[in-house]
Amino acid sequence: MSIWSKRLGFLLLLLAILYGLTLPAKQILLGYAESNINNLSVSKQDIKQNQEQKTFQNDKTIHPPSFTDSLRAIQIPDAVKKQIIGYVTVPKVGIDLSILSSTTDENLWYGATTFKKTQKMGGMNNYVLFGHHIRRPQALFSPLGKVKLGDIVEITDLNKVYTYRVDQKKTITDTDWQAVQDHKQKEITLITCDTSSSTNKRWVVHGVLQKVTAYQNDNPKSHSSSAKTKHNAGLTQWYIYTGLLFILLILVILSWLYQERKWRKKHATNVEGK
């Protein structure tokens, strides 16, 4: 095998390793983006202003987030901040997300998204929320499959808390739109893909309104007790990942230099022998 063949093989191996590293990185970054936006200081006045905005535009096609998307998601654009209209929690499975107006690729990087312009929290309608299912089990709507009948789903606009009890859980196809229709009751529907890979199946969790209470927490930054914890956990995971990545890259570079030295030495020996 020639020296150039060995170099090419080593380079391809390096590229394969780097590509493999982007897979966990994407999940960590999206989890951090979720906790980052969830930890923003948002007041009930901010949410009221965001709710009064006239713009509402769902994307016609939703795409799975790419590694590039996850990098972009680290910095939260002002346009996204202005679409935060509340929060959704499912305490039993650890779902704790911002609710953003409109189901778009970008909004879905950060939390749950509304599907209909006219839907209102606690109203006589179906309050539909979409979210991504990714490989990180506690991020976004990934835990939705663990929800059980009788579990509680809460949404809030930092003025009122709307408590729903889960009464249905099922899997549908992506062409079945019956789940998002209004059914003449005060209801909520949470929807995500049934796997983290490409699929035409969707998990659907449906609940019925049980009660409406006043929002008690005066600190807008702590709407949920787990928001700060998830934010710190996401940040810690990112620091650990980048540290390990840096160490691995140093080892790869040193290995390359060592192999290059061996190849040159062997090449020099072969030339002298001739």
C-alpha cells in the first residue's frame, strides 16, 4: 500500500469520526436551546404582547433539525423571543417547554408550537401543540410516549394555569388530521413523531380541561421549578462534550503526526535501499 493510500485511509477515518461526533452534539445543542429559551426572563406583559401579534404562519413542510440547525439554535433570535406565548409542562415525564406561536422549523428547535391561530388556552377548542422527538430522551417532546392516562398536562400564560387530564393516547399517521380538529369541548392535544428518525407515524396525547387557577409565581424566570435545573444540566453536558471533543481532536492530530513521521521514515528508508 502506498503512502498516499495510507494518508487517504487515515483521512477518511478522521472524517468518519468527526461525522459520528456531530450526532450526539446535535442532541445536546437542541436540548441546550430548549432550556436556554425556557430560562429567559419573560413577564406576563411580554406574553400578552406576543399573543396580540397579527403574524401567524405555519411552515408547509417540517424538516428534522440538522447539525447546522442545532448550531444556529444556540443563539435565540429576537423574532423567536417575540413568539413565546406561554409554557407547557407534563410533570410525570419531565416535559417543561416554552410555547411558541406558529409551527415552523425554527420554532420547533426551541419548544412546543401552536397549530391554529384561533386556539385559546382553556377555551372551548382543541389547544394543539406540536414538538420534535429527538434522540435525547428528555428533550422537547421526546418523553411524550411515556405519558399515561390520568397524567396531568398544564399550560400557562403566566396569568392563569390551565390543568388538563390525559384521557386518550394513540398513534396515528401523518395524514390523519382528525386529532387536531375541535370537538366542542375544552381540550388539549400534544403531537410528536413516534421515533427520532424519519417516520409517518405520530404519537397523540389528548386531555380534557379540569380546572383553571390563578398563576401564583411572581418570578417570571421561574415559571417551572425544573427550568433552571434543565438549563444548568444542558450547559454542563455541552461543556463536557466540547472538552472531550477537544481532547479527542488533539489525540487525532498527534496520531496523524506520528503516522506521518513513520510514513516519511519508511519512505526515506525505501529510497536509500534503492
